Amino acid sequence: MNPTNTIASPHPAGLPPHVSAFADPRSMQDRLFAALSEAFAKEVPLYGGSLRVNLVCNVAACDLLSRAYEGFSMTEADIERTSGERHGAIRIGTPEEYAWVARWFAAFGMEPHNFYDMSRVGAKSQPVVATAYRSKHRPEHRVFCSLLLTEYFDDQTRARIESLLSQRRVFTDRARMLIEKGERQGGLSWDDAEALITEGVERIFRWTGTARDFGLYTHLCDAGFKIAADIACFEAHHLNHLTPNTFCMDLYTAAMELCLSEINEPAFRERATRAMRQLLDMADRDYMRLHFKHLSADAVAAFARRTPSERELDAEIERLVQTLRAPEFDLHELDHAGFKDYTEGPDAGTPVFLRQDAYKALSEPVRVVNPDGSVVDMTHTARFGEIEQRFFAATPTGRALYNRCADAAEAARGVSIPDPAKDHAGALSAYAKFFDPFPKNLHGLLRAGLAYGEYEATPAGIAARGALPTRDLLELVRLGFVAVEGIRYEDFLPVSAAGIFASNLDQYGTRATAPNPPVFTRQRLEAIIGRPIIEADEEYARRERESIERVSAALGVAVAVSR
């Protein structure tokens, strides 16, 4: 099984390779992230192993869903392509570097979305701000790009950091030339696009295992600023993680813990059974559209629904157990620091935003060159293996409710929520109760104004124009006069991201050492990158609003969701 995507030839259909044509930015993204994934798997064998685990878990999930929906099927190649959706994270040291990063991603059709101030997320705060680069429409890949806040530190530490950063040049002359060429001519030929990808994979985002100034590195780490040390002292914008897409988070986490020898087979069977039952409970037709973007509404509607038997469920889990016994899944034999203690985000039954988990950051050998030329060999802990499962985009009302639920759940860890290592089922059940205020399906979320949807008049609705029984949009959906698709959440959750950082660095939050640290604004980051940052919630709301306007025009009557 190949853990990375196999990408077809990039040259446009019908054109031989020697014909000059601008490369499609979305195809460039696929090439870039496939190459990054392949390189990352070579650098970090545990990452490659985690991709294999995710693939077999996704195969098992799809096999079970094919029993629940007659007519639904996914080949292993289909699953590999869908699992190949990636998000990554890089950390940038200076505004100049950050400006080049913005121009780099623009060449791939990736635009900045949302302003994240990670220095103001309570107990999990870190000295960075960020935006995320992705395509505006139906993104497959996204990169969370952090910028170090040097003014977070006292004057002496800030001067040391800025002096060290000023001595490096991460973006090569070749990369700058290609970016500028693409900007001038409005795109790149495929030869130039491949060269730009090579510059990124082999130079700009490559792990070198070399750093500078052991004194500054230890000063920052000892003071609790491990992220700052990772940014300031290394010579490239190395990837901190590259995150694949999973169809059943709790199944994957259980499988990873089994492969890392953190749980035994009986425990895995019990957890896998719970996860797969949860999947069957959640997997209505809206859920299928959400997770399998290639499926049309008509295709999903045509699937015949049935309930798999316990025997079928047990057989699926048995096949997965047998698969995971193969030597290629003996991940415990690789260098690792174990798996994260709990999943970030909502519980498995609440389909909003996203859920994230990770194997913990590895301790990797690093050679540090000091200003006087002396060399220190040490280990550095920063790169970890994240996984995610995405759900419906929540409205501001939904986000506010989510924040209240998540804050209460976080406060209850170790109090009313038991230690998952001692009582995994009890921990999940107790955590889930905090999210009881949320409806558990798209219709309920839309009715409560907690999630976004895109609506479309059906042929039956258009035929009934002028004689519709109601103007209530969701009732029209129920009657078949309107179709709706939930809008998938394509962005990041700052508190969850900070929680991933914290657990992997074993460093839960920082406090500024500057006497009066300034507030770093969205406008300041926009000035650095030279373009406006897209507010994702505004885009989600625009898509929903415009779809309702189109439905109203098609049906000849103003429609709305009654609440």
C-alpha cells in the first residue's frame, strides 16, 4: 500500500509536455502536497506509518458504510485520493519571510483566510499570530502559517532573536525569481511550476537537522518558549506536521494506539466497535455528502439504506485487526513519544467544525552551530503527526455555543471527566454531555441557526412555482422542493491548534516577558502580506445567503428558515 498519493502527469490533457501552457494552480497544489508528503514520510518514518494506518481505517469505514448504503462504494484508489487531502503548518520568523510565503502560496492559488492571534487564547497562548492559506472554493489543502511575535519578549531576548533571524535567507534566489516570473506573466509553465515545487520541497520547507546559537535555543526553551526556539534557531521553515483526512477519528486513534503498543487487541476491539457504531449512527445522507465530496445529491439519494448486523460489524473489525497485525504496522518499533491523551474539538456525535488528534512530537537529532563556530549535538522536539476529521461550518451563534461547551468541558477534565487512559469509554461519554445543547444532524443545526447550508431549488420545486405549500426553507427541503448541502468547515480552531501545540511540546501556554507587549492586529498582518485576509465566516454566510436568493428567484417566492 502506497501511503502517499499517486499524481498523474501534470501536463494539460491534449497537450504534449513540450508545449508551454500555464499550470493549473489547483493541480500545482496536488503536486506540491504529494511531494511534501513523500518527503515528510522519508524524514519521519512514523508519519508514513500513520498514513498506512489511516488508509486501512478509512477502507474499513467505507466498507462498513457500503453495507449501510447499498450502491455506495469506494475503491482503495478513491480512498487514497480522498485521504490525500492535507493541511500543514509552518512557522515563520520575520515579516519579510512571511511576505515571501504569502507570494509563494499565491502562485498555487492559495489565499489567506482568517487572522488567528495565538498569543491571546488563555492558558494555551503562544507567541505567534497566523493566517491559513487555502483555495477559496472547495479547498483540498491548507497551510497554517505562524509568524513569531518578537515584541512578546523582553528587549534583550528580542534583540538576540531578531539578530539571529536577520542572518538567514530561507527563500532561495531561484524561488524568488520563479515567484516574480509568475506574478509578471499571470502564471507559470509546468516546467517552472515543477521547479518551484522542487525549491519548496528540497530547500524552503525541508528539515535540515541544523540550528544556530545553542545559548539562545536553551534560553528560550528554559523560559518556556519552545515554539520560539523552533522558529528562531533553525535554518528553514520546516513543516511541523502534514495532516491527512480521516473518516472516523476514534477508529484511527484506537488503531494508532494499538500499533504503538499503548493498548492491546481486546481494548482496540472494544474501542473500534464503539467508533464504528457511532459512525453508523451519524452517517445520514447529509453526513455522506459532507465526507465524500465527489458524490452528488442524486447519487446519495439513490443509495438504499439498511442497518448492518452485529455480525457484519464484528467481521469488519476482525478484518481490520488482521490487517493491523502485519509487520508494516509495528509502529512501536519506530522512534515515537506515544499518542496524544485526548482528541481536540467537539465530541464524535456533534458534527461542527473539526476534530483533531496527533501522535506526539518526536525528539530528533540536531546539530547546532554557535556564533564562535563551536558545534553542539542535541535533540529537538517539535514535529508531530496530526490527523483531522472535518464537519459542518458553524455560524457565529454556533461558534459562541461551541466555545461555551468546549470551555466547560475543558474545565471538567480530571474532575467530572475521567482520565481516558483509565476509563476511555467513560471519558468520551462524560465529554460528550457538555455538547448536548447541539443538534446532532444538519437539519437540526440549520433550524437552530448554528450551521451554514447551501440551498438549490429542485425540478419539483420549480414545477410547483406559485403553488408551494410553505415558505419555510427547511420544510421545502423535507417536501423535496429544495435541496440543501451543509457547508464544510475549511479552517482552523485556535484553541484546538494551541492544544495540539501544547501537548506536543509538553508546554501548556506562555506569558509575554515584554513589559508592555503590543496587540498585533489583523491590519498589521495584512500590511505584511500585501493583501486582505479573507474572513471565512463572511464567505460561508455569503454562500448561504446567495443560495437562498437563487432559490427564492427560482420558486418565485421569498423563502427563509423559520426559527
